[in-house]
Amino acid sequence: EDQVTQSPEALRLQEGESSSLNCSYTVSGLRGLFWYRQDPGKGPEFLFTLYSAGEEKEKERLKATLTKKESFLHITAPKPEDSATYLCAVQLNFGNEKLTFGTGTRLTIIP
Amino acid sequence: GAGVSQTPSNKVTEKGKYVELRCDPISGHTALYWYRQSLGQGPEFLIYFQGTGAADDSGLPNDRFFAVRPEGSVSTLKIQRTERGDSAVYLCASSLLGGPQETQYFGPGTRLLVL
């Protein structure tokens, strides 16, 4: 069965303390892996799409990487405004365009 | 330009009632998706429209759920005989063509509470 697992469930960091969030997947054929940010009471906001192992993308303090089994979202010198839930989702090769999401990592940056 | 909009933002109803949730996609986007998100969980796929037709409705949990998109733009998710377990945030997303690897842009969601 296709599965997407995110860890940790929650992470508290001091402002400026870098860390990584993990998204591991067990799927029959990966077409793309997506990272979204979700603030409380709002819809997910698109961050990155990764298509193949070895690919990396960056945006401000965030960098996403992809291997054949997992993706990492690295956050460098985070600020309080980076506090949010980070969701990863996979799109499979066969069948349809739906996204299958993990349960998210709730990130809190303490000033 | 304007993003995906959803109305109402909140809906409280009683068990057994009928509800309609509306989604206005980004102008020009031909693909539209509905997801449902329970507390502490990631969004879960319900249905995908390409134009006016439902290309994939495999995520609809049962026949109480139905969605339409009659003119290929606005979509309505309809829930009959609501149950307490239907309480969740219902998210709508749209993408330009609905092709592989396209970005899906989400609306703010409708928070449904069934009492």
C-alpha cells in the first residue's frame, strides 16, 4: 500500500537553530513530491515540487531534497514567521492526478 | 490575481441535514480537486474534475457525497444526511490543466461542524 510518513510530528526550535524535516514514502511509482506550508485556519500554500532523486530546490531559508525513499526539508536559521505545519504529498505515476499527503510536521520557532 | 475561494468559510449544521459547499477556482484553471482534512491529519483526496466531468471520484467516502461542476468553473460539493463524522475542513484546489506534476493551489477551506 502506498504510504507517506512525516517525522517528527512536532518540532520546537530556537530562532536561528537549523534543522530538517523528513518525509519518507513507500509508493509504487513516484511522479512528483510536493511540499506545502499550512498556517492555522488556512489552506496549504505551495512551496516546492521535486521530480527525481538527487533534485534540490531552494526558497529563502528552505531547501528541499529528494532521494529514492525520502525527502528532506532543511530550514536554515529559522525565524518565528517560519512557524507552521509543513506537509509533504506524493503524486503517483499511474492512474490520476490526486495528491496523497502525510500528516505533517508542526514546526514552532521560539524567538 | 485572485486565488481559489471557498464559501462559506464556516458551516454548522445538525445531523441529518443537507449541506452545499462552494469552490471558485483560479480563473482559467481547468482542473479542480476536493480534499477533506480532519484535525491533525493531512488532506485526503475526494474527487477530481477535468472541465465539467469527474475524472476520478474514488475518494468520495459513500453515496451521501456528490460534487458537480456544470460549467467547468465553479464546483459544489454536496453532502446529504450529514453525520457527525463528516465534520472536517473541506479544501478545494485547482490547477491549470490537470496534468502530471502540475501545482495544485488550495483555497482557505470550509470548516464543517455537524452537531
